[in-house]
Amino acid sequence: MSTVPEVSRLLPKRQRGRPRRVDAKVNLTLRIDPALLDAYRATGDGWQVRMHEALAEGIGQSKPAPAAGDKRRA
């Protein structure tokens, strides 16, 4: 029977992995002063979020409200 290959061609192709988000963040290499990085890391867990918020505030972008179930600190 040759119906199986014909049926499989009619089915939509599945994407692998997690679906891409429209508002996904971008990976970036950023060179900053080691003392600045140490100061943020010294603030404990969530230092990357706080750095992001400081950068966003620097360009006048308001901080988005955390999503439901978000474990980040306010």
C-alpha cells in the first residue's frame, strides 16, 4: 500500500523545539567595566533583570509588568 507516504505529505510539517516568541530577547556580547559587573552581581539573584531595567530606564522605556507566574522580584 502506498497510501502512507501520500498521507504524510499532506500533513503539515512539525516545527522542532519551543515556538518562537514575537518579543524574544536577543543574545548580545557587551563589554562593560568589571567593577560595574561585580557591583550588579553583588546585589544577588536577579542582577541581570535589574541591569536590564536600568538600561531600559536609561532610554526612557517603561518597565513592563511581570507575566503571571513570573518569579522575578519586583
